[in-house]
Amino acid sequence: MPLLPAVPALFCLFAAVLSPVAIQDPAPVPPAPKTNILGMILLENTEKLDFAKIADTLGARWQLNAKCQPASTDAAILLLEGYTAAIAYLPFPIPGDAVAQTAACNFFWENGATEAPKHKAHIVLSLQAAGKDPLAENILFTKLADAVLRSTPATGIYLGDRTLVLPKKFYLDHAENLQTGELPLLNWIYFGFRKHKNRFSAFTYGMQDFGKYNLEILESHHSPDDLHTVLYNAAHFMLASDAELIPGEKIAVSDKQQCKVKLSEGRHLSENTIKIDY
């Protein structure tokens, strides 16, 4: 079901936490953030990489001084902002059918299930020794992916750990949010939907890489677009403010409505999730 990207998060709605209730002792511990951010760029041909062009694009677009250390004709290490990024070109498609299966679950690449698997080669991007500042590290990875997408004959990007396959233009358009201080949330987090008779459920996937619980709304009478907006704004608030939704408390999802949140076993994910009673 196609969904329009949500409007920027309304932080004030989620900053207002109401009706606190005692929390279990000890307090729940969120998942540990990812220590290695990984993505794969899908290429429409087997043209060799120009690592100098990628480094130049990082400088021109994002004012990042990337020191490039070629490891071979097909691989290089980039040193940027105190991190090490590895780039490796592989002159063949990503093996298996994971790209096609993941693309079939994504709303933002029309015909992605048939188009994405047509790639002829791919690039592996990795930001290593991460986990110290997940937000800054994912912003840095997005800038790197943006530069590689712009510098190569790419068709899209595959982020398998987050169930995302996104077309090139979509990823670049949302990376542009960083220029105005907004987070490119749809480049980072998967939003899934399920229908149960006449009601809809929704969930996030990818929050765990930031050291946050994923979110769920279960069997709601609200529309998928409404569920998407609530989850988008909640996730954006949590990441931008490094905040948690506290089990047992309420959050404001509009000027007139507050919803209780709780932590329990996931319905659509095999992990504990924060449920928003919306």
C-alpha cells in the first residue's frame, strides 16, 4: 500500500510525557547500537570505481575531508571524521534472492522486486567501529552512500539489516534532508504494515541499530497513513533527541489525544517492542 512520506516530526507532541506510572525495577535495557553499519550499492553495469571521485564528492557536497587509501584496484579505505569506511567493488550481482524478496516488501520503489535484481554488480559500504554515537554515525554513513550513489552508475541501495531496498533518487532526495537539519528517516527505518480484518497494524524495523526499541501499533482502527505518521514522528523524536518512550507513561500523538505505551514481546518482530496504544 503506497504511503506518502510523513511530515517532519512534531517534537513537542512527544516531548510532553504524561501520567507517569511506576516502572519495573530494574528498568528495561534497550538493545545495543550497531557497531558496523553496512549497505550495498546496486550497479547497472560493471564499470570500475573511481575512488578519487567519491572522495571529491564527499568534499564538494558534504564538506568532508576524506583521506582515501586504496587497498587494491577494487577496494579502498576512507578515513573521515575519525572513522574508517571500507568500500569494495564486486563485479557480480548480490547472490541469492534477498534483494528481490526485500524489494517486494518496500513501498518506495515501484516495480522494485523486478528492477532491483537486475543489477550487474555491487559495492559494499561499511562504516566500522561504530556504536559510540549512532545518530552521528548513521548521518556519516548516509553522506558516504550519497556520494557513492552520485559517483557511480547506481540504481539503488540495499540495507538488508533494516529490510530496505531503495531506489537511487529516493535515497538521494531524503539524504538532502540533512542539508536542512532534518533526519533522512525513510533511508534508515523500515515501516511495515499488516491488515487484520478491518484493522491495521504497523511496526518499525531498524531502530535497534540506534540502540532503541522498535515500535508497534497493533490492530488499530486508524488508517495506514495515520499509523505511519505516528510511528514516523515517534521514531524521529527518539533518534533526534536520543530519547526513550517510557513503558507505563503516555505520549501525545496530537493536540487532543494521548496514548499509553508499554514494552512487551513483539507481535511482528521476534524481540521486545514498544507498543503505542493508538
